[in-house]
Amino acid sequence: MKKQIIIALALLVGTFSFAQKSEIRDAEKAIRKNNFAEAKSAINTAESLIGSADDKLKAQFYFVKGQAFYANGTGTDADMDIAIESLNMVEKVEGKNGKYSKNVDEIKQGMLNTFLTKANAALEKKNYAASSAGFEKAYKMSKSDTLFLYYAAATAVNGEDYDTALKHYEELKNLGYVGVETEYLAVNKETNEEEAFPSKAMMDISVKAGTHIKPTIKKSESKQGEIVRNVALIYMNQGNNEKALEAMKDARVANPDDASLIISEANMQLKMGNRDEFKRLIQEALVKDPNNPELLFNLGIVAAEAGETDAAKGYYEKALKIKPDYTDVHNNMAVLILSQEQAIIEKMNALGSSAADNKKYDELKEERSQLYREAIPYLETTLKLRPTDLQTAKTLLNIFSALGDTAKQKEMKAKVEAIESGQN
């Protein structure tokens, strides 16, 4: 009796195997006819029995399944995910040098090129969701190319899909992704601009051909700081400030000399309303990077908001010594100077009509005029650097009118009208 049962089971297994092979052959025939719907149907029928198959049949099954769902690049996004998973299973079952490895590599390369082409095209159209999905698929095709996962995260951030971005960034962190790459650069003789090459060989060919000069090989900056900053900002966006600070502090421990991380943490503290901590961190960053005009600019803003006018002026002046064309500093310096006008006006309005009060009024009026004169150079520089800044032009028009400078008033009136007409 036992012998009969064993024979019966063996016959049953043989029947299953024959059915699988039949369905797989049907799928292969349908693929050759580009009838991918029929191929998928046959594969789905064989799927339930594949667990009992040997590795040889499994490899064939997953190879055919990958082809069926890829559908020569016409499959849906969901189908593409299935195709990627199936083709990866072929290698898992039979190894890197199996019967189907060469064919799988060719299909995967075609898929990878398709995903990257679509991802880049979507990025150019600012379709960030589609671009991110494309780069994610490219990464699934080639897990060693973590740069694709980085692009998937970055484009998700641009599309404000923070959940997807966070998922990718966390995976990059777990992988220990640094993002430092070798860059091959040379100057185009015709445009005099530096251009990047995909390889040293391509760069050398262009230099030898005489179209490019000054070949340079250098390492790109690490992307770790950017990744951690974005993770922290996403947590903040989600209202999880504790996780945001934790992420930023972990990054600072790993990169203690990175002043940009200190600045990022400072900006986080500012968004959370912690102005004292913001100021402390900016000053800490300034010790590491004393010639950074942006740090001085930020300290100037904090001091101005705290009513520390002289301190704010000092920071702004230091920033302009380092970067004379820093537009925002010129603008903020003018705003800081003119902010003192209100106190003068209130004193003028509080005076009576006695001779002493009239004298005091004239003194205050001259004090206000002096503020105007002090602000003019900063406003004029702001307008020079931002020629279409209507608000700055109107402020200058009002100041020249108050000072009685008819020539400048007329000139600025024409400027205001020109800006307004250009905006309509």
C-alpha cells in the first residue's frame, strides 16, 4: 500500500511539472507574437505550482514572467515592478552565470535605459512624481547604483512627496551612502565653459581631439549633509521636531567640522521659535567659518528683530566687507536705518507750538532727513542689483520727495513708471 501511494504522488508531481512547462511554453509563444496579455494569463496559471518546481524550471518561469510583464517597455508601472522582481529572481535561482543570465542582463539594461530616459524627461517637465518613480525603478534594476535612489529621493522632495523622500533617504542612510563621486571635467574651447564627461576615456578623447582643454579629475562633495538636512526638514514638516533635532545632532556628531550642518540646525531652531539657540549656533558656525557673509547676515537679522540696532549694523557692515554685492544685506541695512524714523515722528507729533518746541521740531526733522541720507546709498545699491525692485524704487521716490531733491525725484518717478509698465 505504501508503495502505491508513493507512485501515485510521483505521478501527481509529474503532472504538475508537465502543466507548468505547458503554460510556460504558451507564455513564450504569446511573447513572440507580442501578445503580452495572453502571456501574463499563462504565467499566472503556472504561478501557483512553481513552488514545487526544480531550479531549472523556476529560472525559466521567472525569465518568461519578467518578459511578459515588461512587455517590451509597454507595461504599466505595477507590471514593471513585477518584471524587475522576476528578473532579479532568475539570478537568485540560477546564479550570475546561468542559462538566462546574458538574456536577463540585456533585458535589464534595456529596462534601465527606459526608466532613466523617462525619469529625465519627466524631470525636465517638472513632473517630479513620475521622475522619482522612474529613478526608483532604475535603482531596483541596479541596486549597486545608489545614485539612482538619491535622485528618487531628491525629486520626491521637489514634488513635495515627503513620505516617499523620507523612505528613500532612510534607506540611503542605512546603506551608508556618501555620494562622493569622481568627476571628469574639461573646458570647452568654443564656449570656454567647463563640461562634465561620463568617464576619463571620454574626457581624454575630447582633449586629444582638441575640442577641450584643462582636463581635471576631482571628487564631488559628500551628499551626507544634504541628506540629513532633508530628513530633518521632512520630520519638521511632519511636526516631529524631536526626530528632526535628533537627526541633525547625529549628523553633527558624524561631521563635527561641517559648518553647513550647524547652520541647518540653527535654521531649524529658528523655525521652532528658539531664537537664542539659533543665535548661539550661528555664532558657533561663524567660529568655524569666520568669512561667511550669510552667517553675519543671519546674525544681523536676529539682532535687528531684538531691537539691537547697533549690533545689527555691525554684522551687516562685516558682511558687506566680505561680499560688497550682497543685495539682501544692502536692503536690510536700509530697512534697519529707516526703522528708526517712527520714533522720531512720534517725538515730532508730541511737540507743542512754543518757540522751544519749534526749534526742537526742526532738529528732529533734520535728524529724520539724516536717516534718509544714510539709507539712500543702500537703497540705490539694492535697486542697481535688483533693477525691477518696485518697492525699493518707490521708497527712494518718497525719500527724494521728502528731501526736496527735485532732480532725483523726477528720475526715480520715471524709474517707478518703467518698472510698473514692465510688470503689466
